[in-house]
Amino acid sequence: MSLNKYLTELSMKDPDLRRMALEKVLEQENLPFERQEEAPSPNAPRGIINYLISPEDNRPSLLFCAHYDAVYGSFGANDNAASLCILVALAKALRTENYPARFAFFDGEETGNSGSRHYVSQMDRQAITGVINLDVCGYGDTIAVYDRGNAKKESVRAFCNKEILKAHNGLLVKFLPKSDEASFSGLRIPAISIASIPRWDIQYLNALSNLGSGFLGHPPEFDMILSQMDVSSTMHGGYRDSPEWVEPEAMTRIYEYLMDALHAPEDKKKRFLLF
């Protein structure tokens, strides 16, 4: 399937229509899913609905995830419909291969990761070997991988492999804004986050990594630097967060990188050279 086949369909300003569109896409692609729901709460006044896909034999496996909600009033095309399209294609391909993998389409990332936090509260920790989170994956020429200190962990090591990253114009970076992978921290489950950005923005990520987060939050310079990044215009309601700005080449680069890492020979998976 063409990776951007459902991009416009999933880029909806209305959250209910976006949710319905995702459910329809999963049905059209014959991907059996489970709805995981949480009742409305102060943090999630509309409630939470996650969409989950499990391997047929339910064996322990990697979890690939992306959020389907968007900032209010935004199409959410790059943030995060492009990632949804990649996950749908990946789930379809791996199911055809009978390759064991889990997929989660999370609600509530834009409101404090409420969907992924609910998932973590209910999940079987023994069933998840690692977490690969996709967020903002449709713009720019460079794959940015934030390993959160997990680069050498067996289940995610291939996604941080120097040779594989170089083959797909990818880099390990020291910072990406928190997304749903943060909900898995402290659980001894390796979790990494993947984005697509223009190469020029790497300098800004390096600067942001030096500012840190701290208990008192980010310093004023943090938001200023973040706003200077080209990719910022494609997320959180920016003027480029609409389907016409999403680059199919960026989506294809991410998809091929993921497939390469998943199917890498064992010797390549074990060979890791830090940047």
C-alpha cells in the first residue's frame, strides 16, 4: 500500500471524526484490533480510547506506537497522522510475514500522555520486550532517534545501529520532546522515540539537550529555541501541520529504516558503534 494512502483521511480537525477514521482504516486493512477505553476524568474529559493490535500467538514482542490525537483545531497531519500511516503499513506487512509485533494507536498524547499512561497501567509487562514510538514522521530529510539510554539494550539495539542509521540518513540524538515513550520509563522496558526532521534542526536539538528539564521545568530559552526549529511549524497546530506539507519521502525513509532494523542479521544487530 502507498504510505500516504490514508493521510488526508486521518488528518481531521474534529477528534471524533479522526478517531472514526482510524477505526475505519484498521478495518479496511483487515487488522484485528481491540479498543481499550477509560472513562472521562479531569485529565481526559472526553475519555480515552486506545486501539491495540496483538500478535496472533500473543508471544512477547516489540510494541510499535504512535498517538492519533492532535492539538485542538489542527489537522494533525505531521503530528501525527503520518506516523499512523507508517504504523498501519508496518502492521500489515509484519502480519503477512507472521512476524510477532504489537501496535498501539494512543489517544491523549497531547494532554499529558493520558492514553499511553492508561495502557501502561493495564499492560502485561512480560509481553513487551521494547517500545518503538513514532512521533512527527512526515517532514525532513533526517531520521532522529532518541534512545533514552537504551541504545545497547537487545530489543531496540538494531534501531540504534550505526550502519543501519547511516543507510537511511539517520542519527542518534540527545534530545527529542517527550512523547508516549516517556510513559514506559522506570519499568525496565527499553523505549526509544523516532522522528523525521530537517538536518538543519539537529543543531537546535543539541542545544535543547544541554538545557535539560529539571524539577522547575524548562528555562525561557528552551521554548525560544524550540520555536526556531523548522520542524516546529509542522506540529502542534503549526501552519505546516496539514496534509500538503507531509513528504512521502520522509515517511518512506522511516518505514524502510524500521523494516531494515527488524530484519537485520543477528551479527549486525549486535554490532553497535556509538556516534
